[in-house]
Amino acid sequence: MAPPDDPGGRAAGRTPRAALAELLAGNRRFVSGQPIHGHDVTAAAASASGDQQPYAVLLGCIDSRVPLEAIFDQTFGSICVIRTAGHVLDRAVLGSIEYVVGQLGVPLVMVLGHERCGAIAAAVSALRDNVRPNGSLAHLVDQIAPAVAEVGLRDPQAGPLAVRRHVLRTVATLRVDDQLAEPVAAGRVSVVGALYDLATGEVNLL
């Protein structure tokens, strides 16, 4: 699929398919070493001159090795980014996604997991050792635990498999959210899951 004519991103009139095509085209530019966007103050000033019109909202992990604007080669104003450990959902995250979709007309929501995720590893370790961590880290473990349980702790690949499963569970939760279910069913919004390869930089859809 060819990217749209306006790679900087503008939600108006853009379909979920076109938004996804542009996002993945940006990742291909990033992987090939031929990005077209950089962090230039002139781009920031240009984006501030009008209302924001992003074409996608990305929910990813806080891992410092996965900077979402960079790996999709996006400039100022193109995408909205939400990052939590293990891309765990809470009411603030859900409300943010609902706002971007409902108020800004964004047609694409992407949940991006990545290999060797520390939050997933912490959940696997906590469940294997039957030791619940202290503080709010316990909340993260609780939210990731169902994905770990689905793949099974006995599997030596429990960590990598849980990463994939947790992405799919998060996507499923978003698709039935009270404010997202109708536009998703109508085809105006698409919620997709993907995995980022730390070694190659590639993003692969699930």
C-alpha cells in the first residue's frame, strides 16, 4: 500500500487503512536508514501554527529503547503517543485514547509491544515465584498476569509469548471500550496490535 500524499499526518478524511499504511511506511524508512523527519525546531513551530490533526494514537511501553516517534519516522503533530510500562491500560490511558478518537477524529489506534519487555518479565517472575511486588508495581503485574496465565508458566518461552498475548488482550479490550466499540464496528476506527524488534527496528503487525 502506498503512503498517503500528506505523510505529516492529517486525520480529516483519512481511513484506518491509510493511517496504518503511513505508519508502517514510516517504519520502513526508519529501518532502511532513510527517515524524512527529524526533531527540528522549525517543524515544531509549523505544527504549532494551527490545530493539531494527528492521524494515529500509539500506546507503547516506557522502554527507553522504543521511542515511538523515531521508529515510525514521524514529525511534530503526526501522532499522539501514550507510554506506560508494558502498555498497561488504566482509566487515564483509556480516557486519553477516547479523547483523541472522539475529539480529534483519529482513525487508528495501535498497541505496540516489544521483545525483552521488563514489565512482562517482572510479571512472569512474580507469578513463578509467587511473590507479589510492593507498591504500584503490583498493579502492573496484576494487569499483565492474565496474559502470562494464558501462555502458561511452564513454557520456557513464557516471556516472549506473554508479550504477544498481552498486546492482543489490550487490543481486544480497546475494541469493546464503551466509547470505541461503535466507531470500530462502523469501520471508522481501527485498533491494531504490533511488535517491535529491538535488533532490526522492524514493526510487525499481529
